[in-house]
Amino acid sequence: MSIPVVPKSYRQGYALAQKHNSEMAQRYIEHTTIGDPQLDPIIEELSGLPRAQFHQYLRACVEQ
């Protein structure tokens, strides 16, 4: 297994998860850092919104 690039905000939890199940921890990082070619441009466009409004739109997209 290769060592994944772990986002800074995930590092503490990743280190803890590795102690319990290193394979699952690595899979989690791999799957949460995969891009989505169809959604990425939309997220980029929404990224300039205030945080609460961004999450409101994101939640609505996921739920639909």
C-alpha cells in the first residue's frame, strides 16, 4: 500500500484510525480525496459564498 497524502485537517484522526485499522484508514483518505469531475466546477463556483450558504446549497444538492 502506498502512503496517501493526508489533508492537514485529517491528520490527527488518521493517525488514530491507523492504530485501529490501517487499511480502512487509508481507504477512507483515498475515497474522501477523490475528485468528482462533474461536481468539482460547481463546488468551485460555490466556494466564494459565505460558509453557511455554501453548506446550505451543498446539502440541497446531496439530498436531491
